[in-house]
Amino acid sequence: MNQLFEEIRACKLCSQHLPLGPRPVFSVSGKSKILVIGQAPGTRVHASGVPWNDPSGNELRRWLNVDRELFYNTHHFSIMPMGFCYPGKGVSGDLPPRPECAPQWHSKLWDIMKGVELTLLIGKYAHDYYLGRRRKKSLTENIKSYREFLPDYFPLVHPSPRNKRWHINNPWFKQELVPELQNKVHQVLQLKHESRNSI
């Protein structure tokens, strides 16, 4: 396992496309019960080397009703993005995750994560890759149909502040789905669930 981690951290597969250079960011353990598959690190995460260490991560933890200590405890959560390095800036937000990462590393990391009971698919790229032919016509439909993908996958919108308009148009997400998500996460982790009023 340590050898694999070293290989990933030394990866330069798409370095010529990375404006800040390669710095793979992930957190994986064979003991984790929940796997978080996001998109790719932003500049803050690239700088710190800590996954979801930004406003999007704060919002995700609110959705899950877990604190930072629990979230970064690899006995509970593993974190594996679709693209391991910051891909650069696009016209509106960051560029998509580099397509080389998932085919190169995901299956090898899955071989380690034997205890995963629930995988959170965050954003379109994770939906497309893991839901495959089962995916619906849109990200929103995937999320509305989340029960069809359980117990393996729980599709979610990305918790980026850029998705504020999406939440305005889809109030059911925080009103109905987030409590269901919290219940599922706390059930898997065998935690006493206490609903957040601030969601």
C-alpha cells in the first residue's frame, strides 16, 4: 500500500498540462467505510495538500453532519478525486479533472479499500465515470434518483459556492435529500445522528 501511495505521489503522467505542476492529493485507507470521490483539487487544496480543505469542503461536511476530525479520520473516510492534481483555470471555474488519473489509479486504490460500504459521487465527472449506463440524462436527475444507486453509490452535486443557483432552483436537495444523506452516513459509521438546523 505504501509503495502504491509513493507511486501516485510521484506521478507525472499529465504534468505538461498542469499549470502548478503535479501534486496528487488523496487520502485512502483499507479501513475506511465511506469513500468520497470528488472532481479535482482547487488552488487552496493544491497549496495545503489536504483534500477538501476549502469552502467546498466546509459545505460538504455540513451536508454530512460530520466535523473535520471525523472527516479526516481514515478509519471512517477515504478521499479519492477523479483528477488528483489541480488542472488549471478555465473560462468559468477550474478546468475538468485530467482524464488520465481515474483509469490509471482508481482500480489500484479500490483493491486496497475493501471495507467501503458507501461511495459518495460528487459532481458530473464522478457520476459519468461510475454510474455509466445507469446514469440519467442530467446530474440533477441522477441526484433525484439516488435510491436507485444505493447501497453502492450516493450521487451528489458539488458543494462549490458556484452552485448557488442550482440550490436556489432545487430547494428539495437541502430540505429532503441532505437529511437522508446524513442518516445514511451516520448509519454506515454507526454514529448517533443529530440533525443540523443550519442546513
